[in-house]
Amino acid sequence: MKTTSRSVRRLRRSLNPIRMGGAIFILLIVVLTLAVPLLAIPDPLAQDIANSLQPIGSPGHVLGTDRFGRDMLSRLLFGARIELVVALGATAVALVLGVTLGMLGGFLGALAETLTMRTVDVILAFPPIVLALLIVTIYGPGVSTLIITMGILFSPRFARLTYGQVVTVKHLEYVEAARVFGNSPLRTMLAVVLPNVSAPIIVQLPLTLATSILLESGLSYLGLGVVPPTPSWGLMVADGQRDMIANPSLVALPSAVIVATILAFGLLGDILRDWLDPRRGMASNL
Amino acid sequence: MARFVLKRLGLGIVLLWLVVTVVFLALHAVPGDPAAILLGSEGAGSVTPEALARVRSQLGLDKPILVQYTDYLLRLVRFDLGTSFRSTDVPVLSYISDRLPKTLELVFAAALLAVMVGIPLGALAARIGGLVDTLISSLTTLGISMPVYVIGTIFVLVFSLQWGMFPAGGYATLEANPVGHFQRLVLPAIALSFGIGSVVARMTRSSVLETVAQDWVRTARSQGLPRAQVFRRHVIRNSLTPVVTTLGLEIGTLLGSTVLIERVFTWPGMGSLLIDAVNARDYPVVQGIVIVIAALFILINLIVDLLYGVLDPRARQ
Amino acid sequence: MATLSRRSVLGAGSVSLGLLLTGCQGTATPGQSAAKLASELKIGLSADVPDLKPSRDQGAAAMMLDTLIHRGLLGYDAQGKVVPALAESFTPSADNKSFTVKLRKGLKFSDGSALTSANVKKTLEFLATSASGAKIYATMSKLESVETPDDLTAIVKLKGANVAFPSYLADTTAAILPDKAFSAQGTSWEGAGPFKLDTTQKGVSFTFTKNPEFYDAAKVNFEKVIVTVYADGQARLNALLATDVQLIDFVPWESFDRVKQDASLKLDPQSGPWMYLHFNVAKGGPLANEKVRQAIALAVNRENVAKAAFSGQANVVAGSPIAESSQFYDSKLASGWKQDVAKAKQLMAEAGYASGFDAVLLTSSQYAFHQDTALSVQPDLAAIGIRTTLDSGDWATRQTKAAEGRYDIAVAGSAGVVNDPSFLVNFVTGPAANNRSFGFDDPQLDALLQKGLEASTDADRKAVYNQVQERILTTVPFASLVGRAQAFAYSKKLTGFANIPGFLTFESGYTLVGAQLQA
């Protein structure tokens, strides 16, 4: 049908080799992460101090070992799992919280609007890492704290998107018609508004995932994110700094993986934006 | 105009009040004894009756919560941020006032670099297009994807340890060692400006492309005005407003990134202090810094808003 | 210990006076052209000391600051020999049970107030009070009385003989303090040392200026000493490499070679402090059972600790930390805790913990070697069923938690106070402290250690200390891991400073008096 073929055409136009590369990279990470328990790689926590600081290409350790003799490839892959768990968790929390706030603010009148949108403003008044550090000071580091904190920090984007859509759509005739026909506000919200909001939200998801990884790795770099010895890419960068003159791969490998992942999610976001929501898209950047 | 300024100012103050309230509530967000939670986060086996009593008295947690809140607000109005857990005779404000200028110097240098390099690069990419555009766009894409501590660490590795061009970090006072002072400012400022500069460049590029495509530009060209003049005089000025807004929003990220950069380069600013305080679970210091940084962010955004109002009369409605 | 008679001190004094006069021209040896000396020394220090309480064991960084601001009756020279400081003479009685102290004339604290025998009395009694938490409390608790017949004389009487007593008084924590240091929250930034505190930038740096009231001020070559805190080892090293500072402590072990390769720098290592685990025994539970502690001591792989945490610059210590060169060393007893995982598991089973237990392992992220030691032993403990979670905050927090018993197992690194096995007493008994097992009490061991202090012949002492070592192997007040090299690194332009050997490495700040820096 016309809509479908138009959307397929837009999809094809939104792709280019670099973006395809990004999308494939993410797919690869996801697959590897899921497959990790099945792969024949050493335990990321297993120390083998006699074999510490081996370079890339050593027998038995394709990407070398760190100062405790732990396999780098293994730590990167297990680190990927943690990254994805934290990123997905945070994004999910941000999504649910943000959309709820936006909906409530848009639909339920002036008071709700003030409460919800001011809350969003307050969250946005903090540089994310600073608020995260405040929370860590009180509640300690750890995966669950991270997920909740980051979820709250990233909800404003979703809240504003949703709110904007609700306000736009609220007065459209078919919405009012739905109300007249007796649908509860909630049903109207869910049945009518959500589908309209979905496009910009879907576009936003990979960007939030990227930002989650960025923030979490920063906190782990400071030693305040994931608790060692659980592997985390940010922590690997921090650990690698001590030996980086003789073994730059200890810093280069996790850095490269972090950058590539964030980049890939960004590209995915670009693909989705050009495909699903081209009105928002500005002149495309790569 | 005055009404616009006053309104913005008022909103800013309200926001600040909400922010400090949120910070206050953070400690009480979860049901339970805040003192126990604070100590419990230090690790198992941390909570002893003496430690609990110590924390409770230092934070005034034994009073009813409304009293605590009003005390807290009253003290904040007097710029009293409490005293550090670690040295109970040192007011948090003195710690912060010591470190704040150093952080501001870094932030200012980075913002300056970002604007001075980012805007021309973005405009260039939009104007020339083609290979130059691809190159600059790739650079900026990389710039927004690289965590600031990765950039910093690589800078230290390459420019300091391998090539010995700059010292690897630390701080030299301007009076004692001005050359050394600026030598140590270079790498962290550039590393910090990478990310935000990339955002500014991308924003400028998009904004310029959009402006150029607009009708009035074509009108100006059709009236015979030379391309360069149109570009310089009209396009740039009009493209700048979104860039200013972006810069304002990105200052928050910049303040956050400063925390990481100060760690990489051991720059003794507020970021280093914050990290030390978090590691020591020195809650008053952490709370104080968070409030100051948020206040700074609100202030900067206020200035950006006002600037926006100056640049674009339509915004003053 | 050599008797420090007044005559020998006077003799030494006149010789040093002569040297001083030539030294005033800025040369070490007469005949050379005068080299220009720098008046300012910059030091990079591994930890901040927010509140200085000299009597307590606050760690190496605090000891460095103590050597700048404070002085005790005695001190150490570059070879680790006890030398007079505030005391002009320090004469033990024949039975080593009482000591006559003669103070120098005209001693003053940096604020100008006089330092008399009354201050000596007050300080020693303070150190002998359990509530003060003094590092050398275990020794000072044997104090019987301090008599002060006049302002310059104090007679210190002990309950029992202690031939090593002067060494304890030479420690930085035995500094003589002004009265205000003894108030409830008393910290002490004023003392009778070579420098006084001028300004601080909290958490960043301390600036000291020469103390004109110091008894040996003429020998002090620096008008100003600026101590900057670099908590991160790499940052500290980088500061030295960039000549931001001229002297650093705690050179990161992985960077030893890097310093050696730099022609302008000197690496000054000594082997001294030792790493060990200590336990929270008061809590009850598995760690109160000596078989569990034995199992832990037998489970750890010490070579791994040496390699992972110290890049190999450490030696295995599988028993009591008595140096091989010491006459009290016994090779069999020194390997009593040689790794034997099977035996460790058996002991765990015998203690009733075949399925293991959970424990909190306390360390600090501020000193990388500390945390690496913890990370290194973690899997060893897991192998015998002890599942540990790391508790790794900053150094000050680690010290507080250790002193308050908020841990199960803790990593520690310490230097004994004196180079004599009697120092072991500080690690096996006494009120709660941050470097020994919490709630540990072994009266039999205490008695043996006391016997060692009182034994008259070396043969007797050796026999007693053998028994001490055997007892330690059984009751495990601490589980030794490795002895680590401890290094300072400094510009070759700095002369006169030395890393004092053995346990005394942290007293090396004493050698800054008389040290010079070429401009």
C-alpha cells in the first residue's frame, strides 16, 4: 500500500554504508552478549598472575591479559553484558517514567502540567553525572542504583516528547470525539496518543541507550559505577591507565569498544529518525 | 524587556528552590533512617551505634523533617553549606570557594575553544560541502561519541607520556608559574572542548543549512547581493540563535564532563573535590557541590535565555 | 642501645657546629665553590591529612608531616640509628627500667611557648592512656611515672625493663606536644619541629615555613616546604617527572623502572613495610575461630600478591615479619604459613565451615597496591569457600572503619615501629587500632612478648622469640602476605635526604633537616 511502500522507500533512503555498519555492529554486540555463556572463553574474573600483561595475540589470549592475568576479550564481552543490562534497564525506566509524566501533564489539566513539567525542569537542571554522584554517595554504587538513577535522569526527553504530542493532539476532533463517546481519558490516551508519539520515542531510544552507556562508563571510570571485580568497560579504562605506557592496549581496547558502541547507537538513532520521523530530522549529519 | 528579564529571573529562583528541595529529599527518598542508609552504603558491617550517633548529630537528622527542611533553607540563604564530615571545623563553602575558580577557568577555556573552533568549522562544512563537509562531520560525530575521559586519557598517553609536549596533569598557580599554569591548562581544556565543540559545530552546520534554504535568503541573492556577503551578514547571524540555545543546554554536560576531566588531569577544581568527597562519603561536601553546580547551571541558562531574548525579539513574548 | 652520654653528644655537637659553619657557605665539603641552594622544597605526598593527631597511627603521609612540624625526645638518623632530638641526653639506668632525660636549653614550640619537662610529662602520660589511641600505646602502657625534678629534667620510670624503649620514643608519634593538643578534639599543627604550618589549601596542599624556634634551625636549609597532595600514584609520579615537585613518597611499584631510567631522578627504595590481613574477632562467627584464620593464612598465594600488587618488588613473608638479616630469624618458622590449599580446606572443615561463609574485605582504592593486594587474595579466599565483597573507599575511611571494627577481614600494610621483634606487640594487643585485629586477645602471646623484653641474654631472647613466632603461627593475630619495597623518588639535586632502612622508612622525613636542594 502507499504508506508501506513510502515507508520502505524512506528506510532505504535513510541507510548508507556507514549507518549499515553501525547497525550491524550493534547486532553483533547483542548476539555476542547473548551468546557469551555458550562461548568457550575464559572466566573474566579468573586471575592468572603469572601471565599478567600479555600483549595482543598471545597464545590463549587473543586480546591479551590485564595486570591480574585476566583475559581481555572475555572481560570486554562480559562487560558488554553489564553495559547492555544497565543501558536497557535505564532506558526502560526512563521510557515508562517519562511517558507517564508526559501523558499526565498533557491530559490532566493545569496542575498536573505544572507538577510534571516542573519536575522535568528540575531533573534537567542537574548535570547528569553530578546527580548520579549524589545518589551514589547516599545509596552506594551498584547496578540497581545505577538503573534507577539513570532512568530518572533520562526521563525528561521522553516526558517532553510525550507532552508535546499530547498537547498537539488533545484538541483534535477525533480525540474529542472519542471522549464524547465515553472513552475514559486513560483509554483515549493509550489508544490515540501513544501511536502518534511512538515514532519520536522510538527514535529517541537508541540515543538514550548511548547516553546510558556514556554515563555508566564515566561513573565506572571513577570507580563509582559497577562494583569491581565485575568487569565494566569504564573501569577497564581506569585500571589500564597504570600500565598504559608499556601496554596501551589495556586502555585502547575498552576505549575503542565504548566509542564504537556509542557511535553505533547514534547511527541507529539517525536511521530510525530518517525513516520514521523525517520532519524532525534536520539536515542530516552523516 | 524588563518584564521579560524579571519573569526569567523569577522562574530561575523558583527552579533553584525546587532543585535544593530535591537535593534535600534525595537523602529522605527511601523509607528508613538516612544515617543508616548513608553509613550502610559504605559497606557491610559499617553501621555501629557510635557511627550512627555521629552522623545523626552532624546532619541534624534527629529533628523533625520540616524543621530540618526550614533549617536547611535558611542556612542556604546565608550561603551556609554546612561543615565537612572529615574535618568538622572546615565549612563546605570554604572548600568550594577555593576550588570553584579553578573549575570555572577550565569551563570557560573549554567553552571558548568550542565556540571559536566549532562555529567556524560548522559554518565551513555547510558552506563548502563535499569532502570537507564529510571530513568535518566525521570528526564531529566521533567527538560526540567519545566519552570525555577517553579523550583525556588518550591525550595524556599521546601528548604527554609519549611525546612529552605537555605535563601530564597537576596545577601550577598563575602567580608562581604562569607558563606552567597555561601548559597544564591546554590538554584538559582541549579534551573538554572536544565534545561540546562537536555539538556546536553540528548545530551550526544544520542551522546554516536550514537558514540558507529559506526563502528570504534566496530573495537576497536574487536581488544581486554577493553570496559571501549574504552568508556573512545575514545567514550567520540568524543561524546563531539555536547555537546559543544549544550552548546553554550543553553547559550542563560541560560541567559534568569537568568532573571526569579533573580526575584524568588531577586538576584541583570542584570536580576533584566532588570525587574525593564521594569516595569518603563526605555527604555535606557532596551536597554543597551539587547545589553549587546546579545553581551555576541555572544561572548560565538564565544568561543564555536573556541573550536569546536580546538576539531574537520574537522570544520575548 | 648505645648510651647517649652528655659528653659524647657535646662532642658530636661541636663537630657538627664546625661542619655547620662551613656548611653555611652552601657547600658540603670545604674547598668546593659554593653551589647555589634552593630555599624552597616541593614534596608530592600520597595522602591528605585533614586532621593531624600525631600520637595516632594515621599512616605514612601523616608521619611525613609529623617530621616537619614536630619533634620528640629522640629521632633517627639516615642509617636508622636513634639520635637525640629535643633531648640533649637520654640515659638508661642499668636495669633499663628508668631513663633520665635532659632537655636542651631554651626549647620552644613554634608559637613561642616554652617546652619544658612538664610538656614531656604530659605527653608521655597522654601516650600511656588507653583512651588516647596512641600508636605506641602497647609500649607506653608500661609507663609507671614521669618525675620532673626541674624544667629541663625528666625521669621516666617503666613498670618493666624495655631495652628498646628509646626506639619507641624516636618514632614520630612520640612527638612532644603543646597542651592544646590534648583537648577533646585536639589536633596538633603546632610543635617543636623544624617547620611550622603557614597556610593550607584544604585537600590540596600545605605550606610550611622554617621554624626559627627549632633547636637545630641553623641546619635547616629550606625557608619553605610546600607539600602537595597527589592521591593518585601516577599523578604523583608525573608531578615529579614534570619537576612540579622534587620529592615524592610511595613511588608506584610499576613505575620503579621508569624512575630509574630518568637520569635526573633518583629512586631510593628500601624493603620495609609488610602487607598482611587482619580480622574482626570481636564479632564472633567464623573469624573468631583460629582454625579459620589459619586456613586463610594457608590459602593465600603470596607470589601472586608480590607480582600483581608490587610488580615483583616484594618478597614473600609466610610467618612473622622478621627480617632474614635479623638474628631472630628462623627459616622454618618463617615459612609456617606456606601456601597449602588442601590443608586450608581441611581446617575450614574442622572449624565447621566446609561450605564457607561470606565476608567483607576492607581495603582502600586510594592506594592502588592496597586494593590490588585485596583483589589478588580474593580468589584465593574464594577457593576455600570464603566469598568476599570488597569495601574500598578512600584511605581515611579505611582507617576509620578498621579502627571501629566495621569489617570482617582487612588488608593492611604497616611498618613495625622498631627494627626489633618486640614491635610485634603493637600488632597483637592493645585497644582498638586501625592496623590490628579487632578484639584479638591472646594473653599467652602477650606474656611471651613481655618475656622477650625482659630477657637478659641474646640466647634467651632468641628462644623466647621462637616461641612467639610459633604462637603467632597458631593463633594468627594477623596473616602476613609480603614484605614490600618502599621507595621515595627525588631529583638528584636533592642531597641529604635518605630513605631510612627497614621499618623506619616512614621516619625518613627526619633526614630533611640538613638536606639541601641545588637551585
